[in-house]
Amino acid sequence: MSGKTLYDKLWDSHLVQQRDDGSALIYIDLQLLHEVTSPQAFEGLRMANRKPWRVSSSLATPDHNVPTTKKERISGVDGIEDPVSKIQVTTLDDNCDEFGITEFTMKDIRQGIVHVVGPEQGATLPGMTVVCGDSHTSTHGAFGALAHGIGTSEVEHVLATQCLVQKKSRNMLVRVDGELSPWVSAKDVVLAIIGKIGTAGGTGYAIEFGGTGIQSLSMEGRMTVCNMAIEAGARVGLIAVDDTTVEYVKGRPYAPKGEHWDMAVEAWKDLVSDDDAQFDEVVVLKSEEIKPQVTWGTSPEMVIAIDQPIPRAEDQEDPVKKEGYARAWKYMGLEGKTTLADVTLDRVFIGSCTNSRIEDLRIAAEVVKGRQVASTLKQAIVVPGSGLVKAQAEKEGLHEIFEAAGLEWREPGCSMCLAMNADKLGAGEHCASTSNRNFEGRQGFGGRTHLVSPAMAAAAAIAGHFVDVNDLVKH
Amino acid sequence: MRPFTKHTGLAAPLDLANVDTDMIIPKQFLKSIKRTGFGKNLFDELRYEDEGQPDQECTGRPLREDFVLNLPSYKDSSVLLARQNFGCGSSREHAPWALDDYGFRSIIAPSFADIFYNNCFKNGLLPIVLAAEEVDQLFVEVTAQEGAQITIDLENQKVTSPTGAEFSFEVDSFRKHCLLNGLDDIGLTLQQEDSIRSYEEKRMNEAPWLFLSREK
Ligand code: SF4
């Protein structure tokens, strides 16, 4: 018999019950909650007169529609100007109070984007199952945890039963071999992967990312990669546990301590795929071939390296692709343009659960330091992923570097990633964004999103259009 | 949950691949804390010329004339014909809620995004995967004849086209059982309370650090 993949191991260790039709009951160790996808789940519990199965398995924080300006934030929930957003945040607070769930409220320095907060607090641990009513829950797979995005009915199901009904996915290995080039980051790697396999390439699979190109990434970089597994169609992204993982978790507030820590570290050693494990699909990329990436269209797979021409609809053979490309060209207003350097940018957004951690901010600051944001830009904002990331950045003086260069320094939240709060694009505006989705209207009605790494976003802010960050920093 | 057994209805062809959940229901409508009322904003950006706001009355809004659901013949559709990777993007259950609230009972496509596919079953909505050629044929038949209806028989896992062609489809037996009987997932899982408790006991010995309470 061949060995097990990391995914197989995580699955087996959480299997409560296998059903005849292939579905199974899987035990959930951690559920993260936020204000958008939880209200109807709590309502469902109340209506059925049910209680959460294990309150201590949940952790909540509002993130999606919290405002990010100081002015609105200073008075907490009461400061939210949009009445509908305010109801949602208040509802989360009330529900957590009622059911006794630990919540980092808007006034708590630990508040932030759920996928930044969980790992930062050591709530996310290797070997866990993690769920959240948000598709980017795949982020937590960077810890060798089995992490799924789920819908609201499933949020309710997990609250009530501590279990999820799941069907096992197939195993895919995406291997990135070799060392990354200067200024090429985890974001470029994952965009290149999506460009290669497509947004449905991972559908039905759990993707394990491996190879030296992945192993050499920091935990934050690994989170960036797993974050976007869903953009390749896979609900689950995974990376094996190694010393980097253990070092990162050590000493975090909710990480195990003392005897428990020793036991845990011993157990985590097994969280790797066996040498003889069989994958249903293997995809290989060479690090040296990965250049800084920019998306040109309305799907993350519509991505190119900065030095490539924008692909044209008429050159596509597949009719569905041809039509999709034509539609994207029109929506993105690319007529008459040949490369992405020809696109004049209106806004720059550095933030989101993909790229709002301290290392992301350090890199962006390094690029803009001593430079000025292009005068043609309407706005460039930096939104840290959590209150603690913000505090750390301020301790290092990064906020001053950003402000001196002409970027706005904001309060933590999802912000312009999905524009549920006041931060959004106007119709027709182009934005260089470090977030993860460039769908039509994602960042605002008619808005045009280009996904990039923090370094590329920072470089674009200075130039006013896309440039290879390598060229910018040389000057 | 409303059971799904057999359904015959008007089919609307949405000829677009990779329809994402932001297209199905844009984010400004996710601010609601209810499960209902999303139907009028289904496909909001594809359907209306202007930008929709939550709590806005939609009857007077300018329509995009060429959008399928704005054509008089498809207005009352209850079956949606779609292209590959339908429902990709976010996990928002507001997407199936909006489809259901509009009046759709089933969606037929060559492939679906995983989370969306899963969310449909929780809401009495039946997503059906057919081969690309079969979906092509349905598109042709539905556009050829006004008022064309499709019949879906879940018990026998069969789709009947307007001209009477029959296509069979796969569905997990557990999901099928729940949908046919309108069963609530949570109630069913709670019947397994003993298995869950004994799993917890075993796991608490192996990995006690997973069961510590997270104090504030
Ligand atoms: S930052 Fe964006 S992608 Fe991440 S959780 Fe928030 S809205 Fe979702």
C-alpha cells in the first residue's frame, strides 16, 4: 500500500463517521466567525432552539465592513456611518455575547481580518481542521491544517454539531522548484500557478504546495499562497509542517504551552506527505521562470508576467475562452493597449487577507521609501490586516514612510478588497491591488482590478502605471 | 427545507462561463442579516444599468435589455442553464439564496465551483452537472423555441429536454435523500451525537491542546 498524503492524514484524523455514499462527518477544531456570513447561522440556531456544541472552538472578529478611517473608527461600532453595516457588526457582537463566544470587537487591538487574526493569535495550529464562512479560509492550510471555506448553512451546522459533512477531495501536488528571483514573492508564485492551471484547475482537489520554492517561503508567504488556492478552484490548500511552521507558532497567545507544547510539536512532525504518497495530479513550476505577475482581466487566471503583451481574444482558439477574453477586454477598457504599462492607474490598494501582514508592508515600504506617489493617482491606501500588524508597522516607522510618499495609512479590515465599506473604486477606474479577486465589480461598481504583489503595487503607485519593480528600484 | 422531487419549468440560457458569486449577488447586498429578499438583486450588475443599493425598490430601475432574464420570454424561468465553473468565487450562501428567492429551482451546467455546488443543496436548489455536449444541446433547444420547458426528475436522476431528449445525471445518495425529503442536515447529524462524543474523547487523549478554552 502506498503512503498517505498530508491531506489524507488530516482527513483520517478528523473522521467521525464514513457514510456509504462517500460523504463523511468530519470533526472541526476551530471555527472563525465574522459579521457577514454568521447572522443567519445564529438566527437558525435560535429558531431551532439549539446551542453551540463547543463554544471554545469558535473565535470571532468583525472585518468585512468595518470602516478604515480614523474618524469613523475612533468611536467603535457607533462610529460606523453606514447604518446597514453597523447593524451587521452589532449583530455579531450581540450573537457572540448571547452564545458566549470569544470576539475581538472593533475596539480590540487584536481585531482584524479573520485570516490574519487566527494565525497571529496561535488560534490556527498545525493538524487542525479550520472552517470559516469565507472562501479564503484556505489560508490556514499554510500551517498543515485542513482549512475549508464554508457557506452559512454549514456555519450553523458546525456551530450546532462541531462537524461538517464533506466528501473527500482528490490529491494534487503543485511543486515549485528552485529559488525565486529578486522581488518575486509568494503572490507572484500563486498567480503564476493559477495562470498555469486556471481558475477551475483545482476544482475537486485539495492542493498541496511543495518544492524548494515553497519551503523557502516564510509563514506569511505560505499563507499568501494557500490564501489563493480557492482562486485555482480548490477549497483546500496545504503546506507541510517544518521548522518554519513550528517557530512561527511558538509563543503565540493561544499556542499550546509547557507539556502540551512538547506533545504537540512531536505530533506535528508527522504532518507531511509520505515519500511514497500518491497524488492524483502533479503540476510543476520552475521558480526561475516566474516573473512579477499582473492580472489584466476579470478572472485571476487572466494573468501575465509584467514583460508580456496582453493576450488578445482573437488569438484564442477555444470559443468559450475567446468570448471570455473579449468580454474582459471590454470591461477592463484595454482597447488600444498592448502591455500593462500602458494602463494609467487611478488607485492603489495594499491590504487584504492575501497581503496585509507585516512582511508585506515592509516590502511595500522599502519600495516607496524616499519616493513620491505619481501625481496622476487619485488615491493609494495601505490597510494593515489587524490591529497588531498596524501597531508593529508603526513601531517600525513604516506608516511614516508611507505617508511621506503620499500613501494613506488606514485602520485594519477588509476594506477595498471587496468594497463593502466606504473604500471602493469608481466606475472605469483602474486599481493595482494586492487582494485576490479581480471579478467585475469586485472593488466597486464598474471598477477595474489588477492583482499584484505588494512590491509591484508599491512600484505602480510610484510610476502611476505598472512597471517591473526591479526596474524601479534600480533607479 | 423545501423538498425537491420533480420539477418542470421554463429554462433561461445564461451563456457565460465562470459566472462568479459577485455576479450572482454583488457584495453590497450581503449586508442583510436575513436569508430572504435577495431575488430582486440576483445578477444585479448584469441585469440593471445602474448600481443597485440595499433596500432599494427595484421596479423603476433601468434594465439591461439584452440580459436573458430581462427578455419577456425568460422572465419567469425556474431552471437556469449555465456554462462551466458556475458559482466560482466567494463562499457566500447569498448566491443560492438569491437564485432561490428569484424562483429558480435548479441550475444545469457542465461544471460548478465546489462551495457553491454544496451550498445549493442546503437550500433546496438542485445543481445538475451534464456533459458539455448535453448542455450545448439544451442551449440550442431552449433558444430555438419560445417557452421551452425542461423537466427534472430527481428520483430517477433524469433531465428531459424540450424536444424529449433524456439525460441522466449523478448526485450523491445522501444529498439526494435530504433533498427529496426536505431534511434538515443538522437534525440528521445530531442523531450521531454518540459518535461525535466518542470521537472527542479519543481525540482529547491524543491531542489535548486542541480542546483548551480560548480565554479573551
Ligand atoms: S480581505 Fe477580502 S478576501 Fe480576505 S476575507 Fe476580507 S473580503 Fe474576503
